Amino acid sequence: MHYTLSELFFCFIFISDHCLFSRGPMKHIKSNLIETVSHLSEKIGPRSYLDTGKLDEAAGYIEGKFRSFGWEVTRQPFAYRNNTYCNVSVEVPGVGERDESILVIGAHYDTVPDTPGADDNASGVAGLLELARLVSLAPFRRSTRFVAFCLEEPPAFMTSRMGSYLYAQRLFVEGTKVYGMISLEMLGYYCEDEGCQYYPSSIFRLFYPGKGDYIAFVGNISSRRFTRSVKDSFKSVSSLPVKSLSGISLIPGVDFSDHRSFWKFDYRAFMVTDTAFYRNPNYHDPGDTAGTLDYDKMAELVNGLYKALRGI
């Protein structure tokens, strides 16, 4: 059997479930995820607000990746405690007939002090960069901003000094229409033993699994339609189990990432997460290393998100 170049291109770009080469792209996604997580967590290492040199190195790495995909990179510098930090972003124009509102996909690249931050949040950055790479090959219908945020972790955490807050604030001031924001927050840790998944209250066990073998989409009530639409689309194209929660900030963890900053400006937003400290015993710990993550599930997640978001 012979294939034309265009047919091979279609197979690799659109990752058809029935394509002869369907495993090729998945292996490529997986290897890229491993490379990014390893580079950030092992070669660069801890990236806290105190490690300004390491944060600069991480920002440079992210910028280099974005540029390699063919996009112009924008840096948003901002001051905090007598140092300068930056958000790094690109915008990929959409190719379909859509309204002017953009999709924002973000992940933070800083860590808490003295932790390599493989899951928190090199995994999110790896997912961000891999989605950007896939979109550079075959853009979404809707224009999309990919943003790497700095200063998500303490002491800026949940304040107006978070990089994501300053980014969302700029969008609001500029009058940018935002269709929705997706925060990629810890994507790589999974567990298969019954009881390994924890929740803020035992009542959640009536509705959610005891195994941590799924990915979660977590947002607020105002974002529930956006969250539900992406979840439904994801379920139709991915074998990775997905659960969702549209709740209030009184539930611990619901607003513990960059999506919270977008809520402050009435933008719809949710996070994609492995549920962090409700599952991962290495959360904010030196044990949060690259070798603890499940890259097959991460690749399935990124592949599923890419296909799910193509049609919104």
C-alpha cells in the first residue's frame, strides 16, 4: 500500500484513531513531554521566586520552544519584591469562522522553594508547549493564546501579584474578549490502588472514584457550561477517564491555581489537574521528580485536549 505525502501529513497531524501511523504521534508527544519535564525539573531544578536566575533560564527555555514552532513571543515583565519576573506568551491565529473571543491556555513555571517541581508544574508547562506545537501544525478554529505564567506559588499565591492575575488584568483593561481560559495544573501523577485518591470531604466518595486514575476539570459555577462542553468533547475523543467539578471556593483546592485569576475579571476558566495533594504524596516536596510521573497518561491527555479543543 502506498500513501501520498498529503495522506501521511494528515495522519500525523490529525492523529486519527484509525490511522496506520496513529501511534507515531503519540510516541512523539510522550518524548516531548519527558524532555520538557526533565529539562525543567532536573537540568534547571527549583524555580521559586527566590531563584531568579533559574526562573530566567526556564523562561528562556519556554521562549525558545515557542519560537521553534514559528510564533512571535511576547514577554510581560512585572516587578515583585525588588525583582523582575515575566509571563511568556504566543498567540496562534484561528482558521475558522468564529467570534473575536480568544481561548487562553496557561501553566505556571515557578515552583515552591527547594523542590524540582516535576508535577507542580513542569508537567503543566510540558502540556502547554506540546499543545502549542500541535496547534502550530494544525491551528484551532479559534485564536488561542498560550501563556507560561510566573509567580503562581507562595508568597504571591492567591494575590494580585500572581503573574496570571496581572495577565488577566491586562486582557481586561485592553478589552480583550476571552471565550474561556484553561489552566494546566499538575498533569502527571496517577495511582491505581483503591483508596489512593483523597477528597476534601468523605461525601465526595459518593460521586468520585477511590482510584486516582483520571484527570479532573475543576472550575467555578459561572464556568460550568464551558467546563462541561470541553469535558464532553474530551470524553468523545479520549480513553483517559475524566471527572469534573464546578464548585465554590470554599471547597479547598477548587481555586488553587491560575484560573482563579481569570475569575476575578469575570472570565470563564477551569483547571485541568491530577488533583495535586489529594493524590500526589510528593506535592511541594523534594520528591516531586520526573521519574514519578506517568507519561503515557500525560500523552493521552494532551492528545485528547488537542482534539477536543479543535472544534470550539
